[in-house]
Amino acid sequence: MSKLLVLALATLLLALPGRAQQVAVIKLPELQKRLSRPNDTTYVVNFWATWCAPCVKELPHFEQLSRAYAGQKVKVLLVSTDYVSQLEKKVKPFVAKRGLKSEVVLLNETDPNSWMDKVDTQWSGALPFTLMLNNKRQKRATFEKEFTQPELTAALQQFLK
């Protein structure tokens, strides 16, 4: 192939939209609806923000968990609590740069005091916050802490028992 043809193909391929992770913007009722499905899937829901250093540090652990349980009824959902005004400037670039493969949503709620109790009455509002739930088995566990990889894996294994 000529160098010109190779260059033209490379340019065309780079111009195609990538398969970048989408970040849906949702309101609390939609999140509640998704988390109340009566199926036998265990949801691992991590509330985080781009500005939260412990959150950023533990995100790779959730990605690893998602890969490790890919063939099972375990779903990781990463819920960004950043402001919706930061979606294009901070959240999407953050997700892309870190190559997050788990589903990421941005919770479009501006007043945490109006919705935190609806997620969990014991949640003080500190981040990171993780919720594990399985509606069919009527199991629920919450963690207001930063996980290490072994701690997260152990918590899920204990939850699945």
C-alpha cells in the first residue's frame, strides 16, 4: 500500500467515533427504579465523585470486581455525584482517561440532604459509599468507607453467601 493510502485509512479510523463509555444522567427516581427490580442480580453500587481522592483510588477495585464476576449475576454500577454541569468537562474525560468499563451514571440531584436518606437512612453523606443489594434474596449491605481490593472482594463474597 502506498504511504498516502495508509495515511488516509489511519485518518479515517481516527475520525470514527470511538466506543467510549457513555455516562447517562439520571434523577433519583430512575436510580430507585433500577435498584428495585425484583430479579436475582446482586448490584454493587458505588457512589463517588471525581474530586474525592479515596473514591478515585478505589474505582479500579470495582472494575476488577466487575471483570471477575462478569459471567455471574453481579452488576457494578458507578454513580457519580458530581454536578451535572461537570459532565462534559470533568466526568466524561475522567471516565475515558481511566478506561472505566462498568456502567457509569451521573446522579443529577443538587441537594444531597434531599435524597441521601432515600438511598440509605444510615448514610452520613460521606464518600465513597457502597451499596450491595439483591432484591430477590431481600439482602442489603452498605459501606461508608474506602475499600481495598481484598476488602471489596471479601465483602461481596460474604454478601453472596
